[in-house]
Amino acid sequence: MNLPWRQNGAAQGDLREQQPDSEDQLSLIPAWSVVLAVAVFTAVQYLFHVVMPHHKHELLPMRLLMGYSWGTAFASYVLLVGYVSRDIKRRRMPAGLWMLIVVLMPGGIGAVVYFLLRQPLMQPCPHCRTELTVGCHFCPQCQFQMAPVCGRCFRGVQITDVYCMQCGHDLAEDHAPARLRAYSD
């Protein structure tokens, strides 16, 4: 199933090259969740416009408003459950427990609890395979440099920066590894 936000194009490939550690968040919503959300939205519209009595035609705007708002709320909740089902696996958390919490707690409170307590994303060090959080600049086991940092204040910098944004240090003096150096003329 080819969803609109999962288009394979040159622009999306260029964006992923610029931000290799950031993942497209919409691609985490599974196809079953999208299909179920459309079905839920359609069922709510059927409920409000066919099943419920509509003898008074002056209430049509209210029925339309209520049908679309409740349909959108329920469909969004289904999409949220689909997103959480994939995000749990990515963060290596107990899937059964968190899915029960998200689905069974009333009013979306379970999803709020999940987003407050979820674990950070982990990635392996390319040198020693130690599991590290995504934002680490150096591996604590082997001192492998994972991301470009300033040589003076050791804060993270972009690969295209010439000077550190925090202390103004010239980054060309740091002799960063070739894989982390900015492209220069």
C-alpha cells in the first residue's frame, strides 16, 4: 500500500542524507492503523447520519459538526495506537504492557503516560557495538566520536558549521575525523 507520506522520491532521500539520525515519524504509522482509522471515521459518519433519528432538518449543521468531530477524534486515536505499537518496538519496551495501558486507560491518558515515560532511542557504536542513546557525541567505552563537536567547549555542532555557535571556536583547527568533517572548497 503506497501512502501519500511514504513516497519514494529524490527529495525524501536528500532529506534523510541531511538528517541521518532523524526518522520520518509518519512512516511509523502502520497500514492497518490507517485502514482501521478510515473504517472508524466512516462508521461514526454512518452512526450520526443514518442510524440516529434526524426528523428536524434545522439540526443538520449540528449533526455534521458532531459527526466529523467525533469521527476525527476516534480516527486520530486509532492512528495514535498504531504509532505507539511501532514506536514501542523501536525503543525496546515491553509491548504488551504498554499497549494495554494506551488502549485501556480512558480519554487518551494512557498515550500521554506513554509519551512521558518512553525510553530514549538507542543505537550501537560502530566501533565496539555498545548500545548508546541517539544524542551521544562519544562512546563511553571506546571513545569513538559519533558526531561532530567543538574542540574547545565539546558541545555538538553541525557538520556544515565553520565556527562553534556557543564559543566561536574555529572548527577547522580541531582536526575532526574525515567522516565528520564539513565539505569545504
